[in-house]
Amino acid sequence: MKLIDIFTLLIGISTVLTSSIVAFHPNILYAAISLTFTLISVAGFYVVLGADFLAAVQLIIYVGGIIVVILFAIMMSENIYRARFLDQARKYLAPIVFSTAIFWVLFKLISKTQFSLVADPVRVPISESVGVALTTLYALPFEYIALFLLVGLVGAVIVARPDYKEIHYKDEGSSK
């Protein structure tokens, strides 16, 4: 067994375990933190497949951006991270049976498939061409999207403030 095979196996186990925590943990804060490790594991799969740009995008956008926004929303919500979301275990019985059946069918299908190995796969680096495109031809749209996301985050912070509704309604009441 090669080192890359061991690395892929460890990434697969990590992905399955952390995504199970995301799906079944009763505390939403711990589920969001586990989602971080799931997305990092997916980035590891991209590295194994030789898709370096997708791995970087996965880490920067999903782990660096989306998870921060999710954790920010959880922390700004009133006591949502203390709430428990698993009321009854029996509501998970049907999804567990369904996903186990799908897993069994896919496992049988994969075990019966004859895969052909490529002797020397061609690796095409796309990171350089995408980087050049983002800094030359698409620099303005890229900066516009970044500014748009920043304005959205600032707006979310303003709306999420606890005293936003009180200040907003006081100003409307005083003008009448």
C-alpha cells in the first residue's frame, strides 16, 4: 500500500466521521465546528486528485468564509448554540435505513466494477492560469464581488444587533 493510499483512506474516514457529527450532533455549534473538519477533508480529496485550485478554493471560500459566517450567525443568535435539536431518536430511523440501503447498493456496485489504472496520469496545473485571469482580465468583477460580499456582511452585522429594532422603530416614531 502506497502512502497516497493511506492518506486517501485517512481522509475518507475523517470525512465520514466528521460529516456524521454534522448530521447527528444535538448541539449546532459543535455541528458547525465539525463541518469545518469535513470541508477540510474534502479539500484533502481534491489534493489527492491533483486539483490544487479546487483544494485552495475549498479552503479559502468554504472553510475560510462560509464557516466563519455560519459560526458568526450561531454566535449572534440568542442562545441557539445551547439548544438541543435531537428530540426523538426514532425520527432518524427512516433516514438511517435509507442511507444504509444506498450505501450497500453502492458498495456492491463498486466492488463488482473493474477499474482500469492509468499508467502515468497527465497533471495539468490550472492554478497559474486561473490566478493570471483573476488578476488581469477578471480583476474588476473579482473586486466587485468581494466588495458586494463585504457590504452584505456589514449589513448582516447591523441587522443582527440586538438593539437594531429598537433604534429603527424609535426613529420612525419620532418622525411622525
